[in-house]
Amino acid sequence: MGLETVIKDIMGAAQTEVNMINADADAEVSQILDDARQTAKKIMGERLAKAEDDIKRLRQQEISSANLEVKRTMLNARKEVLDKVYDNAIETIASLPETKQEELLKAIIDENDSNGSKIYSNKDSEKLVKKLSSLEYTGNIDCIGGLIMENDDGTVRLDYTYDIIMKNVNEQSLKQTSDILFG
């Protein structure tokens, strides 16, 4: 019987030690799980904050992109309107009555006749230019109207074509025209 008592004592001590080891293990597992839960919450919070920041950034990028596209569309529309205004002005100038053409050409010739010895114009204005100027008529040029004067050796060429005048006026007054049309 003594051996059974010793075995029971050993078994009881072993059981107590197993219970203590299990309790320590349970406590350690519980601590590890608590730490893991805390770490998971922290990671989840950080990722959620990052996701919210990413959403805000993407939303701002989309808004900026949309605003840029609206501005680009408006600028293109304004450019189309300005181009139409320019084209209408060119058409109006090209279809001026002969009396107005004569008045304009006479003003240009009177102002600049002494600056050249040769003169050019478009085919439609040839007779009128020959009538108004004493300079040698040298030929036709491709333009909507106006004329070009040149010195004897061709080193000085004064371009008074309506095309060039309109281009220069358009470049100089583009902002004013835009302000008038679009406020």
C-alpha cells in the first residue's frame, strides 16, 4: 500500500504541476491573444485611416481633374468663338464694296507711295491699284485685299495686305476681344 500512496502522491503532484502549467499556458495564450487583438485593432485603425486619406486624396484629384477639364472645354469653346469672329471679320473685309476698297487702298498708297517703286495686289484689286498708284505694278499676290510695296532691289518690302493687318490686329487685341465677348 505504501507504493500506491507514493504513486498517488506523485500523480497528484504531477496533476497539480500539469494544472499549473495549463493555467500558465492559458494565461500566456490569453495574453498573446489580447496582444494580437490589440495589434489587429491598431493595424485596422491605421489601415482605415490610410484608406480614408487615400479616398480624400483620390476625391480631390478627381475634383481637380474635373475642374481642369471644365476649364479646358471652356477655353476651347472660347477659342472657337474667337476663331469665328476672326473668320467673320475676314469675310466682311474680303467682301467690302469697291468704293470702300478704293478708299482703303488710296489711303495706304497715299501714305506709303514714296516708300517703294513696285507694287503688288490681289487680282481683284489690280485695276484699282494701277489707277491709284504711279508705282510699277509687278503682279498679283494671294491675299484677301490690300497691297505690298517693294523698293527697286527687293530688299525692303512693306506688306499692307489685309491678311497681315488682320493678323496683327487680332494678336494685339485678342485679350480685349475676349474680354468684350466673355466678360
